[in-house]
Amino acid sequence: MLGFSFSRFQLNDLASSALILLLITLVLHLSGIFNRVDNVIFDIGQRLIQVAPPDDIVIIAIDQDSLSQLGRWPWSRQVHADLLQRLKNEEAASIGFDVIFAEPERGNTNADLALSKAIEGSGNVVLPVLLEAVRANGQIIETLPLPKLMQHAADIGRVHAVLDQDSIARSVYLYEGVGAPVWQTFAQATLNVAQQNKSKNNFTTNVEAGTLNPFSLVRTEQRRVNFLGPPGHFYRLSYAQVLNGEYPPNIFKDKILLVGATALGMNDLLTTPVSGLGQPMAGVEFHANVLQSIRQQSLITEVPRSIALATVLLLSVAPLLWMPKLPGLRGFVSTILFMVLIGLLAGVLPKLAGLWLPPSAAMVALLLAYPLWSWRKLEAAQRFLDFELQYLRKNIMSLPNQEGSLKLAGYDKFDARIAQVRKASEQLHFLNQDRKETLAFISHDLRAPIAKALMTVETHQQLKGKLQQPLSQALQLAEDFLQASRAEMLDRKQFQEVDLLGLVHQTIDDAYEAASQKGMVIERDLGEDIVWVSGNFGLLHRAMLNLLTNAVKYGAEQTGILVKLTTNAEKTHATFSVTNDGRGISAGEQADLFKRFSRVKGHEKMAGGSGLGLYFVRTVAEKHLGAVRVESDLGQPTTFSLRLPVVDLQVDAE
């Protein structure tokens, strides 16, 4: 087996490649080294599929035009009160006011009171809670709206986006808070009011004592946001435009209104997966995406860790299904296309199914799969070449025309091995030519003098008794060797369809005279179906004749020989069998019966032979994709069977 061993067991190239890929994938997935690659794939998927924004979400933007008309920020609370008074009669479903009102307005206490009354009068205003650090790396605090404002708010929620390592906002926590995860998201609060549902803020959350710092930020249920489109995707109206009443009638009826800053100088901008060309997304539009994701139940959940790990492990070894079966270039291209497909599916899966499975570990493994497989096969090829070269050194490298040594010289050892195999191939070609010359010598230069000597002996009675038998054996040996070599060199491309039934009848006719001399009767059980096989007529005829003449030679006189031709139930194979009564063959001798120059003990003196007859039959059977077998025991009948594949069968109508 080609592979490397660990103590008592071996791994072949396929298993070792799979093991290495699984280990690489396992380490990469658990370590999260390529998290940034995962995020890029997620971002691409968010950009590929865009969804039309809902008609009932409107952003009232504190944009640059509003700042130009209403003055520098911050504006007086009276301005916001006037906006709410303007919207009061528009019958909006809810108004999410993404503006922090944490401190009283200086110099104008009446403005806070006016805003409080406007919030109370509207009855559908949602105010934000801000989680912020008092200083760099300092304690996180919860900044709430002024009490007089908060008591009239329809609901409150937290405005906080999660920034990944690359400072891109992709997700939110459904619940978050200092010491306990009590606060819902601002988007959830706005949706609650629009749908007239109760607040989801949970002030009864219990945190196990001693496990958390009461001043630490606690988060639960992280979800990725399913972005509908790039910045500016939602319908917008300018704050100043709404304040001045410059909008179509009933445009806000039953709508969800989100009021927030979109101007570049107000520092309420986020980089998101769908941001492009240096255009960040306003925080208020981020909340609009979160709100729609919550309403459509399309917030993205990460696949459970165990399932994700199992999936990426399976994907990483998938190329091993096709790389062993495909040529190098096609295997490489198929693996790269599969890797691209995995990345594409992972990117669009959040959009289509609301699930996120980080694919980077599997993709890196897929990128390494072809080099790894090539390395393992190169190692196997190198080991095979070394083994073959060692064999060739011992067997054929001493032949003529062999120049130079077999040492691996040069910079490229693999090329050196190939060069040596090429040289060995030349020697094999020499051997093949030498074999053909030997066969020609046997067929003509050796057989002809022996045959001539036999003819001469026939005319000299004094020499006939002494020389006829050894000369006949020599001629038979030459003939058997020639036929065995022809069988070994048989080319299946030259096969033709042969009528097996007719061939068996002819074989029996050819053996009839020899059987009659021993008083033996050949019985036929052949049926009438015409069986067609693909093969060489002459070699098949000689193989079957060898089996039949052996049955005559080694069978008892005045007995019968049964010749049968049968097909299996599926009509895919035909079996030619010969059964005789004789001494039988022991089970121990049957294993070596079909080897070169093998003879059954006790039969050597019964009839002359070269020990190549049954070897010839086995060679012919294997060249025809068939098999030969023997069934016998001492003192029992002996049956030799030749099994061949059928190409056609013509069933007798009668």
C-alpha cells in the first residue's frame, strides 16, 4: 500500500490527505484566524442581494440642509417639540426619536417642558438609552433620557451597534445593559409601539451572583443584521422640510417614523457591510434595517458551533471525491470552482435563510486540497519509481546497450528518476524484440529441424524406437512454449465474436480419435442455444482442446468423459467444463496446477508433457476476462471449467 505508517497501521494517499485536511480545517475553524475573511464573504452576500425598502418606514433626517436652515447643533428642545406638534395630527404608528436628551437645556427650562408635553401629547414617541464610557477604557454607564421626558415616552430602547474587529457594524445584541441585559434595542422599542405591543425591556433579569462584575456590560442573543440595501436606501424627508410642513398630505399616516442625524458632521455614522465608495450609513438608517429585520424575523442567527464544525469538515474533504478520478487540470479547476461556490452560498445563505455559517476554514482547506493531493501522489509516484528502479537494477539493467550508472544525479531528482525509467523502457523494448526473435527461432529454426528429424526417424526403424519419443517431446515442448508466449502477448483489440457452441463441437470432434484409442466415450451436454463470446478463435480452441485431451490422457480407459456448456441465470457468462474418471487431484496440488511447468505428482510417467498446458489455459482465460478452475480430490472425478463472459445469446426457439 502506498502511504505512510503510524506504528501498526498505514494510511493510503486518500486517507492521509483527508486526515491532513480535516486537521487544518479543525484548527482554522476553532481558532478563528480567518474571521476577517468570513466577514468579507458575509459583506459580499449582503451587497449581492438587495431588497426594496418597506413603504411604512420613513426617516426624518437631520441633514445638512436642516442644519443650514435651523442653525448649529444642538437645537433647542422647542424645535423638537414643534416637530412633534406638527406630526401629532399625522396619525403615525410610532416615532423613534434617535436624539439623546440626557441633560436639561441650559438657559431655557421651558423648552424641556414643551418637549415633555409634546411627547405626552403624541403618545407614540420612543426615546433612546445610550451606553457609553465616561472616559477611554473607563466604566460603561447607561445614559437615560431626562425623567420628565422618559415618563411620557411610549417606550425606550438602547441605541448601540456592535463593531467587529474591522470596525464594521454587522450585528446587534437583542438585550444589553450594565450589570444585567435589561435593555431592548431602540428598533425593537419603536416596533413595539407601532404594533401596540408591550415593552420588552426586562428589569427582572437575574444574573448569577459572583459570576459578573455589576458594572460590566452584559449582552445576550447576538444577531447579525440583514441589510436591505446601501446607505440612503430607505425613504427620507428633511427635518426642516417636515417642520415647515413641506410634505404631501397623509404621507405619515400609519407609518413608522425614525428621527435621527444623517449629516456628516454629527458623528452618528457607521461603516456597514453595504457601505461603499466611502459612504457610511447613518445610525438612524442602521436602526431602520434592524427594525425591518426584527419585523420580518430575518435577523441572522449563526449556525450552532457543532453543526458548523461538522459542515466545514465535510466540505474540506469533498474534493477527494473527484480529484482521484479526474486529470490534474480538471481536478484543480473543479476544486477552485467548488471553493467559489461554497463562498457564494455562504454569502447568500444569510439573505435567503437567515443563517450564517463561517466558511473560511473550509475554503482555505479547499485551496490547499489540490497541492496537498498532488504532494501525496507525487510522493507515491516517487516511491513507486524507486521501487521499480530497484527491481530493474536487479533484473534488466545488465542487458546490452545500457550505458551509465543508476545513481540519482542532478538537481531535479524526480526528473532523474523519470530519465532512468525511460532508459529502462528502452531495455524493455529490447527485451520485447528479443522475445519476438526467440519465438521466431522456436517456431522455425528449432521446430523445423526437430520435425525433419522425426520424418527421418520414421524411415529408419532402428532409430525410431530410440529417438521418436524424445524428439516428439522436444517438438511438443517447443509448440507449448510458443503457444504460451502467444497467449501472454494476446491483444484484446484484435478479438472477434466467436460462436462458442460451434467451437465446443469442433473441439470434441478434434479429440474424438484420441478418446477412441482408449475406448473412452465423450458425452455432450451442450444445449441448443448459440452463445457468442468475444475472443481469439484459435487460442480458445487450443485452450479447450488442452482440457479435453488432458481428460483423455489422465482418465481411466473404457470410461466416459462429460463435456458441458452452460450459462448462468443472468446470461452474462458461459462455462465450458470437462469431467473424467481418473486418479483425481489432491487439494494441496490444485493450488499450483496452473503455474508454469507444474505437473501433478504421479502423472509424470503416464503421458509426456511440458507442464505448460494448464498455464496456457489460465493465460487464455485471463486474457478473455474469464477464469479457469478445477474440482477434484484423490479417487474422485475431476472437472476442469473454463468460464467466459457472453456478448450475445440466441435462445433456441424449440
